[in-house]
Amino acid sequence: MKTQTEIVNGIYETEKMHLTIGANSVEKHFKPYRKYISRYNIEKESLILLKGIKGVPNLISNDDRQKVLIMSKLPGQTPTRLNKQNLLDLTVIVNKMLDAGVARHALPIRDLIVDSSNKLGVVDFERSTLRRSIFRFDWYVAKKVTHYHLYRLIAQFQPDLLTSKQAMKLNIVTKLRRAFNR
């Protein structure tokens, strides 16, 4: 199946999922594809842990048998740019996510939504690490990865917002990533 890159008549479909986007909710069907049961469970658990955090969808219902999540729809569009307020909002959301025990493997701009009031939201939590214990090494690494992606977005769109410490951390990780990707 060819990957759909835009929403057509409220439908977004890839080989991994089928999204039906309604006026107030989004229904996400996980298709039988590599690790789909794990991705479904991680997104469901993430949404449960993130309940009540502004800028994150609320889980309305789920069907474990069919691997379907129904969540609230965040109003807005995927941005092409992020302004200072968007990045400040994203920083607050990321910190609340981490406090709730959810770390993102990535923060691509396609997973961000900005509404008509310029409020930012984050969607798509199927590729996350959940804190099972604060003493686990994978949680420590996952938090660092999440911060790296936050700093990367800040550097890309509003570099003046980065503190010198954040810029240093971003620089170190970027150099390490380049060294390992050779």
C-alpha cells in the first residue's frame, strides 16, 4: 500500500494505521504490521498516563481486540514553523509528559498541532518509552532522547531560546549521532 501523505475526507491511511478524523474525535486502527500490538499498547498506556495534560489528546475509549483507540481531536493544523510561544508550550508539555512517565522516541513536526489561537499540542504516542521504574537505564536514556528532540526543534526554529547548557547538550548528542551514522 502506498503511504498517504494527507488527510482525504477525514481519512489518513498508511500501511501501519487507519485514522478516521471526526469533528471532535480521532479513531485510530492499528493494522497488523510489525509490532502493531506493542505500538497499540504503548499509545493506549501513554494516553492513560497523560490524561488531563493540556495539549495532549484524551483517550475516550479503546478496543483491545480490534486494536482501536478513540481519542479527543486536538484542533488545528500541523505547523510549518514554530514560534517562541509554540516552543515554550512544547517545553511545558514535554516536561509534563516526562513527569507522567512518558518519553518520546522522536518529536517530528508532523506530530505537532497548532490551533487558531496559536496553542500547541502533541499527538501520536505509539513510539514512546514508559517509565516502569525510575531506576531503569532505558528510562534515563529515553528522557535524554526526548530532551534532545525538544532542543533540536528549538535550535531549528528559535535558536535564541536555547540556554548555553541546552546548546552544549544538543551539540554533543548531534556529534555522537553523526559519528555512529557514518
